[in-house]
Amino acid sequence: MNILFIANGLSSGGSERVLSTLVNQLVTHSHYNINVICVNGRESFYPIDNRVNVIFLDKEKHTHNLFGKMLWIRSFAQKKGIDVVISFIVKVYGFAIFSLLGSGIPIITSERNDPRSFDYLSRWIMRIFLPFSNHHVVQTKSIKNFYPQFIQIKTTVIANPVNPIMLSQPSVEKKDVIISVGRLVSQKNHRMMIESFAAIANRHPSYKLVIYGEGPLRERLQQQVNQLRMDERIKLPGKTKEIVKYLNEARIFCMSSTHEGMSNALIEALCIGLPIVTTNVSGVDEFIINEENGLVVNANDTSSYTRALDRLINDECLQQRFSMNNRKKASLFNLLTITKQWETIIQKSMKNN
């Protein structure tokens, strides 16, 4: 079976991590021939199995404009005898559907963010093109319930898989580090996290806040850190390919987003067994129960976030209880189980096409 994934790229984002994990697992099955077309970008941040055929359109001839890329994708799909297309994220799946209209190839779309946060253009693309998909995949029940009934009928909730290495981390000596992982963009609301930690830093002199990720707000966030005179206590080291190691060494994981689809970093922290402080965004309520395996506060509530962080740092028994309960939930994100769910959708889409 020839499967084609169409994605924006393979940079260090959450949806790219899910896609790379999924294709690496699918290609281990001898009956799958996996292709990945990246509409933008020129390289992959995550390791991709060498049996996966990865194509970056920006490197191909005659694909330096939108129309050229559409024609190239359509020609590629027809020449390769593609049996099913899977496309992530609204603007990319809209592009993919438009490129393949009338080709007869079934298309599975997947949204990796919360559509309730979409701008006008994204909402317009969703309303125009989503009805043409054969099946739709989302990450949480609350996101599925957002769509009209005729879309819900063909929508399946599938959680993000985690790399099996996350489930088998050895016990290591913990460092007094609060860790966060995410692109440095307004959606992640790192400003609130930085402000909250700075407010309690003097009460916890051994602790540091380390935020891994890169993005357009780096300079602004670094200025905030400098203005708060926290440059020795709050670090912005950028991207890393050793995030598993750093998660395993940390004591607490924090997320302060204003909205999410389902945070990969949050899931990975849960699977490693980190106690968590997070805002109550999409996906959180399905995996983090306040006072059971994490502390959950409303988005943009700086004072509540500060109190929650202060409380968790102070209470080692609470940290241990959250950690133990999170490890119990790790099986929800088993890669083999989630891959089988995707395979079921692939077979169903081809049968119903």
C-alpha cells in the first residue's frame, strides 16, 4: 500500500514530532510504502527512517510557487499510485485537497491544534475543504465536539503517540529544574510563566526555570528575563535533540499555553512521570486531573499559576504523588496501540472511498 503524508515541514514542532513518530512506525510494516511531502522547509529536525521517502518541495524544480507545488503533488500521487493521502493542519490539508480534487485518491485530514483559536483564513479553509476529506482525525473529544454533526460523523479521536523511549527512562538524580518545552510564540504564553517564576524565585534559591524551544519571541522573552534580573535563574537554551534526557532530570514540568490541540511536550512529561503545572487548555482535562496528577489553572491567570507553582515546589510529597499517578497513565500513549488506530482509519477510508 502506498501512503502519502503531506505536511508543512519537519521542523521541531509538535505535529512534526507526531508525524515522524508515526511514519517511522508504519514503515516497519513491509506492506506499507511511505512517502512524505513537505510543502515548506529543506530538512528534518527529527530522525526519519531511511525507508521513508521524504521530499522537500522547496528543493524540487518548478515548485517555487503555490500552483507549481500543487501540480507537482498531483503528478507525484498519480505516478506513484498513491492509495491514500494523510495531511496535517488546516492550511496544509486545504492545500492538499485542492491539489488532488477529482483524482479519486482518499484523503485523511488531521487537525493538530484547537480550531476554536483559528484566525479568519483558517476558519474559511476549514469550512470550504474539510467536507471533501474522507476522514478527519483530532486529538481530543472537546475538539471533535466543536465541529458540526456532519463532520463529527467522520471524525475519530486519536491521542498523540510517544516514542517508546519515553516509557523506559531509568531513574536518575533529579535537578532543581522546572522545565518547559514549546515554540517561543504567543500561544505558549511564556511571559506568564517567566513572570510567575520570577515572583517566587527568591523563596526557592536552588531552582531554575529552563524553557526549551525556538521562535519569533526569543528576543522579547530574553528582554523580559533581563529586566527581571533573572538571567542566572531563567534560561532559554533553544532547540535540543536531547529533550528526553532533560525531562528525565527535571523535577517539575510547566505549560502556560492559551490554547492547544494536544501538547506533545505535556504528554511526554506525563509519560516520564513529571509532576505538572498547566493551564486548562484543550486536551488537559482528558489527561490531567487537578490535584490527582497535576495542578490545573485557568489560562492567563498569572496569580493562580504563581501560587500553583509555588505550592508544588514546596510540597515534595505532592510531587511524588503526581509523578506516580502520571506513570500509570503512560500506557494511553502507547505507540503500537495508536498506530493500529491510524491503520484502522486508513483501511476504512479506502473502503468507503
